[in-house]
Amino acid sequence: MLINMLTCKVIRHDNQCTLLFATMIVTRRFSLTNFAIATSALCFQVFVLYPWHKQLDKNFQELKNEHLRILRGGEEARMAELKEIREGLSGLKQIKSRRS
């Protein structure tokens, strides 16, 4: 009633005073609702998404390291196979040169 009385000093008509008071209440509720939504969104980002992001970064780094390890192993196997092929070719060349 106090807020209603203060508002009515500016506007003397009772209908306009009630409308203005109702508008103030609705505006305040929208502001509080907006604040509650923004606060809960920030809490979700800080306490859920950020730690999950850190865990994903850690998992991606582990996956990258595993991928590099497998690539190196494949490269070493390929180089060993090429070495065997070269040795086999050089052995065949030596046999061919002996026959000639």
C-alpha cells in the first residue's frame, strides 16, 4: 500500500495508479526471472561445462599421443620391410653378377 500511495502522488487517478503499480510488479518479476536464468546458466557453465571441457582436452591429448605412437610403429615396420627388400635385391644382384 505504501508503494501504491507513493505512485499515486504522481498520478491522481486510481485506475492509472493501479495500472502503473501492476506494470512495476511485472517489470520487477521479469528482471528477477532474467537474473535467475542468467545465474543458473553461469553456474552450469562454471561447474559442469568447464570441468567437462578440461576432461575432453585431456582425452584428446591422450588420443593424439596414442595415434602418434601407432604412426611411429607403422613407420618403423615399413622402414624395416624396405630394408629387407633392399637386402634381398642386393643379394639377387650379387647372385646375378656371379653368374655373369
